[in-house]
Amino acid sequence: MKYYLIVGEASGDLHASNLMREIKAADANAEFRFFGGDLMSAVGGERVRHYRDTAFMGFVPVLLHLRSIFSNMSMCKKDIVSWNPDVLILVDYPGFNLSIAKYIHENTKIPVYYYISPKIWAWKEHRIKSIKRDVDELFSILPFEIDFFEKKHGYRINYVGNPCVDAVDAFLRGAPEPREQFLERNGIPGKPVVALLAGSRKQEIKANLPLMLEAMKEYPDYQPVIAGAPGIDKSFYAPYVEAGACIVFGETYNLLNCAHAALVTSGTATLEAGIFRVPQVVCYATPMARFYSWLKRHFLKVKFVSLVNLVAGKEVVRELVAADMKIENIKAELGRLLPAGSKERAAMLKEYDRMLDILGGAGASERAARKMISILEKNK
């Protein structure tokens, strides 16, 4: 069968590539065409656009790139119709993907599947109307979404487990590089490492990384190491490396595997750090921080922004978001987590284990692939 996939960022590229690999294992005749990244390209198929050429975050960047966004959207719609796949698989990225879903639903008979559902439980809950109307099957990776979609909105979904568990499990089973070897190969001093995962987009990195590095000056016995974002040139990070940090690209899992602690911008990375059992502080600076904090208090539908806390149903990791994202606060939270025997560190590790029990075991990508194929074959 023919599968058309659309992703909009690095985490989507990772999870879509694992899904594609499992689809190939279950469907020997699988053909892929996609808007995606390097990991998806490594699996095979035809890449139409790289996600870095389509993803823009924030009001001003979106406004400045409206012509490019509409051009990509128009081209994508025409390309899907022309290729006429057996299924369109959308991966997160709702601003773009829900528009595509509407067009395909209205103009074709191509079934629309959504893998890694839009986080409408946090923001823009009204999008449930378009999901009900335009999405044939939704595949959820977060257990609390079952109640939200099925009980609150009467929309049946398929919970398949979390692909981050798969990805980390596969990495750990693959005999990862020893810590000392990883540090030596990358020219990183032998101090305890604090991983800095400051986001995948330039706007996020510019907002968060300087504050993270400034806070790290309080702890000279620890080495900050930046996880370079895919698709962003190394030269962009030059000022931060000059400030005393080291940097690695394409080795986030190796970095987390040897990290003593982490400063993480909210997103999939918070969950990955939790699965690796790395004590972390969630750091998310935004423009107009006070206004954002007001919006968060009055309009955000959930108590937390990090996936660790959302899955656990309680505050496991401290979230420094918007007005709370201050250098003094980062320093204070690191001070609680860095000492090896601290009670705060031990409590967080214990809660990580409970979170993993809630998520369930590995196999999400395989379960999703087989479920998709089963539904497609049943509806032929």
C-alpha cells in the first residue's frame, strides 16, 4: 500500500521514521512519500519537503513566512491528490496538518489517520470539531488522552503506547557507547554533565539557552553540554560554545545516557529525559512573559506543560515557564537536584519509575503500524 506522511519537527521525524519501519515490516509492498526529515529519508521513500522548510513557530515568524507557508500547504494538497495514497498519516503539527486533513476529507476519499494527536486538551479545544469531521482514525500516545477524547468528547481513539519508550528501549538494547568514550570522542571534560536541551527551533534556543548557561556558572564543577538541534547549523551555536559549553549533534540519547541532570525546554524532550531517568528542570522562556503567564493561568486547560507531569498527574519536575523562567530560579532548582544524595533527586527518580508504569512497555510503533494496516485492509 501507499502511505503519505506529514511531520513538522524533529520529534515527529523520529516517531514517523519508527512507524514507517514497522509498517515496512508488516507490509512488504509499502511505498512512502512524505514531508519529513532525515530519519524518515533513511527508512526509504520520496521526501517532498524537509520539515525545516515548513515549520515556523511564534506569531512574528509565522507572519513573516505566510507566503511560504501557504505555498507549501497548496503544494502539499496537490501532491497528495496526485499521488493518491491508500492513507494519509498526519503526525502532530496541527496548524498545518488539520488544514490538510480538511482539504483531503472534502475533496477525496483518501482516509486520514492522525498519529500523535494534537494537544487540544491543553489549548484550542475547539479543534475537536475539525478532528471529528476530518480525521478517520486517531492514534494516541498519551494515556490521559483516552478520557479526554472518549469520555469528554465521545470520539473513539486508538491508544498504542508511547513511541519514546520504544526509541529509548531500542537505544539501550543497542549497547550504547560508554560514558568515558562518549566524552572523550566529543572533547568534553570529565566533569558530571548537565544536558541542555533548549528546543529545536532558533526562536526557542535564543530565548532559553542564554539563561540556562548563565545559571550554570553557579556550578563550575559541572559541565554544560548542548544538544544541537537537527537542521540548525553549528555556527548558530558558536556564541554559546564560546561561553563555556560543549555541543553535540545527533547524539541526544548518548548525551542523556551520561547526563547527571538536565535543563529541558518543554516538549518531547522532557519525556525522553524522564525515561532515561535524568533529573531535570523544565525551562521555557517566552516573549511577553507576564502576559503569557496570565494566559496560562486563565486559558490553559491543564495544570502542567511538561509531558512528565501530565502523564504522572502531578508535579514531578519543576516547570519554569514564562515569568518563572529566571536565572535565580534555575540555580535554585539545580541546587536541589545536583547533589547525588539529595531527597529531591531521589523523589524525582522514584516518580519517573511510576510514570514509566503508566506509559506501559515498548512496542508502540509496532502496535500503531499493525493497527493502521488492519483498519485499512478491513475497509478495502
